[in-house]
Amino acid sequence: MSKLDEVIERIRREQHFFKKIDLREGDISSGQINLENHELILNYNPDWLKENSSPQLSSFLSKMNIDDEKILEVLVRDVFYHEIGHRGSRKEKGCPGNVQVLAKSFLDPLYKSTGIEDKASLAYLANSLTDLIDNTILRKVDDDTGLSTMNGFYLFLYEQSKLAGKFNKIYEAYARLSLYLFGTKPAKELIKPALTYDPEVNTAITNFLERTGISSMTTIVQQGSKTVKVKDVERIREYLKDENNWEDIARIYGEEIGKLFDKDMNQQNLFGSGSSDSDSSDSGDNGSESSDSGSSGSDDNGSAQGEDLDEILNKIFGKPQSGSDNNFEYRDGFSDELNRKDTKRDIIRSYFGGSEAGTMPGWMENFEYLENLYELLASDKVFELVMPPTEAKTFPIINIGEKSFDYEENSVSDIVGVGFNGSSLDLLVARYKYEISVKATDGYDDKPDFAFCMLDTSGSMLEPMPEGPPLGDVVNPKGTVQWRYNSRYHVALIGYFIIEQRFKDLGIAGSDLAFANFSESTLCAEGYQDSRRLALSPQRGGTFINLELIEEYVERTNSIILTISDGDIANADIVAQKLLEVNENNYCIHIQIGEPTQFSEYIRQGGVIVKYIKKEDDFYDFLIDITDRFYR
């Protein structure tokens, strides 16, 4: 084991966070975290001194008493401490500490103050701010405070200055704030050639320090015969450590330092794992499934028939900022967590505290948020309302003894083996059986081959349920067409996502599902992903169903055809006739939200199952009952 390995292993044991440290040779000093196995990969350049030598470097090393052979140890040690500092050490709480705090205390206020939609760019800004706090906490002040001199960080900044020549505006602000908060005079001299002191950068730094109050955190010290006002390092440190201050700090950072950010600039590397993982083929689960094939169309009064489904949905949701891969791309472990569905749902749940009165995490894209929200709400409702019926069944555990098969007393299922009776074969059954009683659910073999759901997305569906609480907050503040909690549409969406969840739990393939969104136009999609995108795209017009566009779905046999509406349909006569016709070879079910209509009564009398719904939970109960009856 090399000296460098020994140092890192000692720190690993002291801090007790990472299970494994993997030292690798690379071009720059950096880290990469894998939280699946609690592994930290530390990259270092063995030729660092040779490639970065200069008079100012020699001066810095001399003033800080760092021998040439210790440079790599200092660099790698501080990268290690830095990564631990983000998660938390035995001495200090980390910044941000966990992904929920990162989302709420940094990403949210930074998004609100900058409006940056691109997640990689937003993460860069958040990473730079958490670095400033993290490194300030890590900076060793005395034997009891901090972990490191942070000389490795200054060497890293110097390395970046050699690569860049001059820092860009946002990076200069990052470097100069680092020097202000925890830097030294030798460190400032080391990176001074890369600083431009651009007036815009000067103003942004001054405003940030003044608005946070950091610039006024001073103390009086005695220097010889003079009293001098200096920065109160400990007070600044305590202010930045306090988690209660982080949202305000992030908001001000976004408003002042965020002005310097340019998405098209060359993003210079932040310390540790604060570099983009965009070149990696594995950017984590972005929380979406592979897109299923879909089709779309409209009636004569709608958009042109044949318009691509993606084009229609992009008009509603807006195009993703980076195609369909607007993900967090940093190698800090947090990015991997933020890209996972379970993390997104946990964060969404934290916004409404278990109720439905919440707001949208601004940094999430519209569809990303809605998909995870309704999956979460549907899952909660299923958990709340479903208790699978069970009955006692007996299962043989041990067969004791054997006897010959009796054609009058035994069945074929009783046979446990074969034996020889003289010169002939003999079928054997157990003489005795030891059985236990187990609760189990029954299943049905004759299941529908296909399911087609048609949802009314007209303007009246944005009204509250006939019975229940009034309309709540807006669900989708980023949406072109917005709706509210407790609206009929909101309830219908939870219901549709319940159906999807039940189907997935039962192993029903996406190819066995289709969806239609009808209002002024009739839009159709197949598969889980395209169907839910369409379900989350209300039209807010009239109510009309184009039978030509749904014909391929309703003309099948042995299918469930489910329609959900809250009023009359403009072309009710021909739609009713079509439902009665296809009901002969399928299972047609209509859910009418509110009072009976001429359409709903006509198809009910013709043999279609019609359920009138006024309360939210009655709607969910009925949908769960449908899936249980047909698929369980």
C-alpha cells in the first residue's frame, strides 16, 4: 500500500462513511461517489507538479510548508474531506447533508430566483454554493474546529487557473467568495493571475455579502498598538452552518451570483465531484419508462389529423430543456438520487406533508412532476382502500407413507410417484398428508385481452366534485391548461393512475392498453407512457368523440372499454349506438360524474354498466373493484 493509500484509508476509518476508496490516476483531481456501495473514487494526476509548476506555486508551497512529495497527498486528502463534508462528518453536519435538504433549501430557491430550467446548469449553481458552505465548515480554525487547512482546495483552484487562463464570471465569483470566506493571503496570490475583477463580478460579490449580512460580521482585534476591525471567521462559519439560513442564502446567491451564469459558457470544474457526468453513458434512472408507440388524431374541428403525438404534447407541456434527458449530471451521488423516481416522490410528498395542499418543486419539469405526483397519490389511495380478500386454503407439506393409486378414491393430482408392484408399474399416492392452512387469493383465468380508457377532458371537468371539498390549489403551475386539487379532472387522473398501477402489478403489458383524451378533439395513444402523457393533457373545450379515431380500439373483442365523463356528449346518439354495438363482444363500462344524463341512461338501459359517482372515494373504490373482478 502506497503512502497516499495509507493516508486515505486512515481518514476513511476516522470518518466512517465510505466503505471503499478507489484511488485512480486521472488528468485532474476529482471525486466520484457511488452510493449503491458507498464507494468513493478519487482521481489524481501523478504528474501534477511537473505539469503545473510556476514561481507562484513554489512561493505558495514554501509559505504553507508543503514539500513537493506531499502535494498529491494534500490534494487528494482535501478532495476526500470535501466529499465527506457534503454528507456530514463525525464532527459536523453535512451541507447539504441529504438530497431532501438539497432540493428544498438549495435547488428550489435557486430555481425561483434564476428561472434556470436546465437541471445540469441549476445543479452547477447549487453545487458551487454548497461547496462554499462545505469548505467554510471544513476549514480548520483550531484543534476543535474544522478538519483541514484547505490547501488542497487552493491547489485545485490554481490547477483550474492554469487550464483556463482567466476564470469566467461565475467561476471568479466562486473563487473569490471562497477566498473571502475561508481563504489566506498566500492562496489569493496563488490564483490572482486568473482573476479579472470585472465590475459585474465585483458588484455581485459585494451585494451577496451585504444582503446576507456576512460583510458586517466583524470583530475587533489588537494588532500591536492598534485596534483593527477584521472578519469574524467563527461567526461567519456558524451563520453558514445553520441550516435555517440556507434557503435565504440560496435565494440571494441566485439573485446576485446567478446573474453571472451563462448556460453556453464553458463550465469550469468545481472541487471534488462537482464536475459534469454528461460524458458518462450511465446517467441514472431519470424516472421515466421507455416511450411506447402512440397515435394521435382529432375531429374535424380540432388540429389536423395525423399530427404527431409528441408535437401535440409538446405544445401542452413544452419541449424538455434537453430533449427527454434533462437530468442532473454530477458525480456527487446526489444527482443519482435526484434522478430516481423514489427520491422524486419523497420530495413531492414533503411538499404537501401527506395532504394535497402543496406546491410544485419548481426545478422539476411539468410532466416529470405530474407523473410522479399522480403515481404517488394513486399508490396512496390503493394502499388506503385495498385489502385483498383472502380465504383459507390447505397446502400439503409432508407426505407420510405411500400406497397404491385407487381409481375410485384418488384423483390424478394426488399422485406423488411411481413404483413397481411385482413386474408391473404402480402409481403411488401418499398414505397420509400433513397440511397447513394458508390465506390466499383466488384468481380468474378468463381475463380481457385489452383495455381502452376514454377520459373527458372538457372544461367542466375542471369543476369540483359534486360532493366533497371545494377546489384547492393549482396542481400544475407550469401547465398551459391548469387544474386544481379536488377538481373532477384531478380525481379522474388519480383514478386512471390507479388503473395503471393495478395493471402493472398484475403484469399486464403496455401493449394491452390504449387511452383517448376527448374534448374538442379526440387524441389517442397506446402504452403506459404515451397514455399517461395524454391523460395529463386536458383540452378544456367542448365534449365530442370522433368515432373514426377510436374505431380500431372499440372494434376488438374481449376488451374492457371504460369511459369517464361528467356531462352530455355533443354526438351522444352515435356514440351511444357504437357502445351498445361493441358491448356485445366486450365489457363496456361508463362512469358518470354527477347526475344521470340522457346519454348515460340510454346506454345503461341498453346493457352497458353505468356507475354514477358524486364522491371521490366512491370513484376509486369502483375502479379498484373493476380491476379486481376482471383481472384478479
